Amino acid sequence: MTLDDLTSMMVADEQHRCEISPEEILSIRQPSGFAHAIIATRLTIWLAQGGLPADRLAQAVGLRIPGRHGGVGGRIPDLVVWSKEQADGVWLPVADVLLVVEIVSPGSEGVDTVTKRSEYAAAGIPQYWTVDQDQAQTMTMHRLDGDHYAVRATMPLAWVLNTDPAEHDLG
């Protein structure tokens, strides 16, 4: 399956989010709920208020994820921050990505915290943050250390939103 095939599937079925790993494993999920959307919106507003230009961040945009064995996957992170403005497209390259955020939904825990973490590290994305939908909305910030991510910090989302985004080294 190609990324063009995946795009056609998503156009034909707007009720599901479709992604494919670089190893060509297809995942189809239900749309995210209101709580998920609010977390993404709060993070987007926080980053924008911290001075990040709007043309360098986006919610739910497709990324072209290169595989270790020549394959190409397509992931749709909940939030992406780039070092510079991107050209328009459905599946954007990861070359200028500074940060990817995934909001962990029930049923996607393994993919969001293990599979995607490994794929994003292999793609060289400098930071990967996850936000759990637990009571504290626990955020875990990972920083690339060689070919894998190391946990830099784990804290409630409310605490993060009371800091300056510049403290988190987003370029």
C-alpha cells in the first residue's frame, strides 16, 4: 500500500484515522474525542502564545516516515512543530520536524508509546512528547539521544502549560 492509497482510503472514509507504518502495517482508528481535541488545542495555543509562528505548527497533519529497510510509512501525529514553514502537501517530510506530540487514546497506548516512539527516533525527530488522558493528563517529554529517545521529564500538562515554551528548546 502506498501513501497515495492511504490518502484515497481516508478520503473515502472520513470517520476513521488511517496510518501505515514503514513496515506496511495498516492501523485504522476511530476519530478522537473531545478531551483529546482540547488537549491538542491547549498545547497549540500555548506554543503560539510562546511566540511560535502559526506556519510552524499544525495539528493532525501527515508525516512521511522513512523506514529502516527502505519502506515509507505515513503517520498523523496530534501536533507537529517544524523549524521552518513547510510546503503544502498531504504527507510532509520529517527533515525539519522539531517536535511530535501524540495524545494517547484508549486502545492506541502501545502504538503511541512504543511503535511511534521507535519510528520517530529512527527518523531523527529531536523531541517526542506523549500526553496521557489520565486525571493529571501526564505529559512525558522524550529527547533524541543517539538512535533512541531518553525521557527528559514527566509532569502534569497543567504544569507544562504554566511554563514558557522557550524553556523546552523548540528552536
